[in-house]
Amino acid sequence: MVNLEVNIGGLNLKNPVTTASGTFGFGEEFTDFIDLNSLGGIFVKGLTLKNREGNDYPRMAETASGMLNAVGLQNKGIDYFINTIYPGIKDYGTEIIPNINGSVVEEYVEVAEKLNDVAGINALELNISCPNVKEGGMAFGVSCPSAIAVTSAVREVFQKPIIVKLSPNVTDITEIAKGVEGAGADAVSLVNTFLGMAIDANTKKPILSTITGGLSGPAIKPIALRMVWQVYNAVKIPVVGIGGIMNATDAIEFMLAGASAIQVGTANFIDPQVSVKIIEGIKEYCQNNNISEVSTLTGGLIL
Amino acid sequence: MKQVQDFSVVDYHRLNADNYILTLSSDASIENVNPGNFAEIKIPDAPEVFLRRPISILEVDQKAKTIRFYIKAIGKGTKKLGNLAIGSSVNIVYPLGNSFTILRQKRVLIVGGGSGIAPFIMLASKLKKENTDVTFLLGARTKNDIFLTDEFSNYGEVLITTEDGSLGEKGLVTQHSVFSNNFDFNHIYTCGPDPMMKAVAKIANDKSISCEASLENMMACGIGACLCCVTPTINGNQCVCTEGPVFNTKDLQW
């Protein structure tokens, strides 16, 4: 028997496989394909205080081994989530982890305050790394003082674990990680998408309505893996690894680099059953390698 | 229920250099499919094609366990999909999206432009069962771009326009005489290029009849998770993959 349980800064997950915000809706979109109860957790679509319509179409461009998106946090607002969506998903036997966003610190705080009172919500992901909004979003995550400010402010009103989602679009991601650790983050998740761009040579126009967007998929995996390894060596809080994970081997690599859990993102678009396949694959790897506790994989890189 | 299912290639029917009908078969049973539904097809052995391709479903045959797609090879995905060996395995996610309203005992006009004809054979077959009288209006650049007229004619009169006049009336579909003569249709279904559908929707609006259009936005997931394929509607941005692809044109803010 392999014990697949992991702990992310006080949040217990039945296994290290979760789904990344913005790639898995609110989970309901996948119930025809998989048993949501089998997942370690679901990081649900990014939430803001008020309804947001997101950016104009086109919001997506396929790239070599990946894709760009410029959705821009389309969502119906935190109250709609709490009152209408959450009651329909709260009874699944998996952690539902809201991903929260704001254009100013006060918005993050107000959203976090509302979630603090929701029974069954045991953690939140603080998104300071969305590259697709004009105000806030990634702006908070690319400077140390603002990353610290928003984390400290949310820390004051949210009593459960806070996982801060970091942007890779920085000079030194370990500085930001250390900053939010000092500000009270219980864990960090990384990486969000890389700022990228696609051009149609025939029309000489950008493909995305926003000109730039966030790059995801296997194209970014080696960079994400490097950043997870660097951050793991720089902070004491757990790291959740994200970035182009397509299969169990990718997930195990992230754990060896230092991730305590992982998020499956863009791969959900290619195979809606991939998250469950990754859980099975990790279990099989552990069995084949006589590993009884999956958590011992974390940071197991042999140098 | 939506499924991820393995099929194998049983036949290509080549319509011309760029257009083909792909028939896939499965060992497992075929899900119920409604007119307008589409599938997300994984292009096999093509690492350069990262995402699945959303393709409208032409027809399914539950007994033969086959599913057919009409495909115009315009990009690397649809080109690759047109050149697989017979017997190749193809993984699809289906049936996705909503479907056209099936009207009973009405007179309807179905307007298809270019490759936007795929959903209309299944639609016409369902309409015929409901004693609805169907007329097709197909438009393309030349006669070489008009396909499946034999299949359409099983279900109703087929009117044609070509931009060069090589078949049917010369001009755009919206210039066809059917719109100026004794126009007595109750409803229009349309699928094709956006400018054509917008023009058709305007005619429907001017004539105070309802119109449904099937949109073809670029998609990633096809199941309402990524929110990439949105179109603006009176109810905000909606996903073409789940709230569509079929929309009442009155709801669209093109």
C-alpha cells in the first residue's frame, strides 16, 4: 500500500494531484469524465469580488507544445460562487480551493473575508500572477513589496492556509517566494503562465485581442521545474508545482524538484481524464520503487 | 453523456483536394448525437498539433457504430487528420455543445456557407420526421466548393449560389432570389463564415422570423472549462462550446 497523502502548509490532501485554476472550471465540467472524489484537490476558476466579463475574443492561440490564453478572469463574482456554485460542489470528497484575485489589496481582503466564513473551504490560493488583467493581478506578483503587502493583508483576515500563486515573469522568483513566506503564506504554488505573444504573419496582426497572453503547456515545463527547484531550496514552506504537467512522470519530476503537490493545468484540455491517470501513475511508480509514502518524493532529487 | 472514446479510421471519401468525409468506427456503442453537436478530435501522431480540433458531427450510425465528419483541410490539424492510414486509432471527446431546435410542421430555410454545412444533414433528417418542410440554400465561391447536394436533396429543395456564377445563382447567399420572392419561411438555420451568418441573421430579423446560427470559434477544451471560445451575448460572454455552438441570433452581440 502506498500512502498518497500530503500536507500543504496545514491543508491535508488525499493525494498530491490537484487541478490548476482556470483549467478545470468548477469541477462540474468534468463529472462526465472522472470521479472528482479521486482528486487531491480542485483549484477552482479565479474569483474576483464582482462579476467580470473577461477579455474580448480571441483569447487563445495554439503554440508549439502549448497555448497562450488571455481569458482575463471571467467569473460571476465571489458571492455567486459562495451562494450558487459552491453548494453544488462542496460535497465532493476533494478539497475545493478558491483562487482569489483583485485589482487592489482591499478587493483581495474582501474576497478572503467572505471565504473565511465558508464551512468546507479549508484554504485559498492567492493569485498575484494573472498576466491577463489590466489592473492588479500579476502587478502584485512581480514586485516584492506589493507581494508582501497583499499577502499580509489577506493573512490578517483569513485564518486557514494561504497558498500564494507566483508569477514566473520576474528576475528572481525566490525573492518573491521568501517575501510572501515572511508575510505569512503557508505555501506557494508555481508557476502561473509566462507572458507571451502570437502573431499572424498573414494579417500582420496579433492573434490575441490583448496582444499578449499567458503561455502554458509542456513548452514551459523545464523552466517551471527549475523555478520549483530554486524556490524549494529558498523557502521552508511547501511548494505546489505547476507548469506543463502532462503525465505521471512529469508530476514525479516536479515532486523530486521539491513540490509537495502538483497542479495539472493545460493537460485537462487535451485529456479530461488525465488527472486521474496521473494519480494512478504516481501510485504505480511508488509501488515499483518500494516507496510507501509519496511525500518522501518531495525534494528527492539526487545530485 | 460526454465520452472520451477511441475510434478507428474506416473510410475517407474525398470530395476534392481539400475536402473529405471521414468515417470512424468504434467497438463500443455510440452516444446519442443531436444536430449541431461537435466532437473534439485528437490528431494522432502529430506533436505539432497540441490541442484537439473541434469538428461538427455530420452523422452517426448507432447500428454500424460509426460516426462521420465533413472536414475542410485548412490547417495543420485538419490536413493531418485527412491523411491517416485506414485502421488508425483516433481519440475523440463527444458529443459536445448544444443543438438546433427541432421545429414541428413548419417551413424552414437552412443556409450553409463554405464548410458550414456539416450539421445540416442530421438536422434535416430530424426535421423531416417532424413534418417540417426544408429548403436548403448553399453558397460557395465556385461550383467546386459545393458539396453533398445529393445527400441534401433527399430532404428538400436545394438552392445554390456561387460567387462566380458557375452553379446556381451568381452572388452571395444573401442575394439569392429566395429572399425576395414569396418568402414564407418560419425559421432560418445557418452555419458558415461569420459575415454570412450576420447577414442572414439580419434578414431574419427584418422579416421578423427566428434564426439560429452555429458558431465556430477557436476552442481549447470544448467543455466549458477554459473560457477561451466566448462570444458576446445579451447575457454576457458565453462559451461557444457549451452555451453554443447554436445560438438564437437575437441573443448574439456580434
